[in-house]
Amino acid sequence: VQLQASGGGLVQAGGSLRLSCTASGDIFRINAMGWYRQAPGKQRELVAGISSGGSSNYADAVKGRFTISRDNAKNTVALQMNSLKAEDTAVYYCNAKTYYGMDEWGKGTQVTVSS
């Protein structure tokens, strides 16, 4: 499975960004998909996840501001990020969890929120 993410960038606090990730390869192996982030000096953390059936979950820090969506026909997962805060600054990684329990990762995309 290969994951290609796009959509990061620089935005002012209060602004919005949309991240997108497209999966290719053995996509039939993919169960859940999601987004993680890693800020400098911190561990990688889950931002939002979505199952193959569309059930989603969010980190408390982003609830009400971020929305994850998935298009199984296009093999994409997106993260709409609104009301961005400086503490959302991080490298964001697309993730796919296979039915075999493996994690697949895309290259990170930088999100920088200026205060």
C-alpha cells in the first residue's frame, strides 16, 4: 500500500486547511484510515481515524474543529481542519491500517499555523 498526502502549508490562526491522501497498490488490504501528527519534540499522535464503514473518532484537542472523511470509491481520505491554532503546527501523516494489523504510512506534510 502506498499513501500520497497533500494539502499542507502555512496558515494564520483561525484559518483552514484541507489535507488529502490517496491510497494505491493493495488497497483491498486497507481497513481503517486516519491522520496522525508529530510536533517537534513530541511523539506522533492520532488526530482522527475513520473505519471502512465510515465510523470516525477524534483526538479531544481537535473535536469540533477537524472533520475526517473517506471516499472508498476513490481510495482517498481527507481531513478538513478549521479554526486552526498554533498548537496544531506539526507534520501530519496519513495512515492506513490493514486487515492484517499492519500500519502503512505516507510521507508527512507540514502544517504550520502562525499566531
